[in-house]
Amino acid sequence: MTQWEYLTTPLIVHNTTAILNNWGSQGWELVQVVQGPEGGLVAYLKREKVAE
């Protein structure tokens, strides 16, 4: 069974592409973007967990 690890990160509106490209280059896949509790955007990402 595939296991996943998850990450949340704030998104700065004027730098969204660079932030997402940085995480994507590390193997993270964008799952969803939602409005955070204080009004900013928060990205939820996942990637396959490496067996230890």
C-alpha cells in the first residue's frame, strides 16, 4: 500500500509560482490551496513516503 507524507505551507501571493516550483522540485505534489485562518493562502502538498 502506498504511504504518503503531507506538508502545509503559506503562499505569498506575489511569489506563489516560485514557492510551488520549489516544493515540486523536491517531489511534492499540490493537493489543494485554501484560505488560512488569518486570511492568507495555505497550500497542502503530498509526496510518496520513502520506505525506511
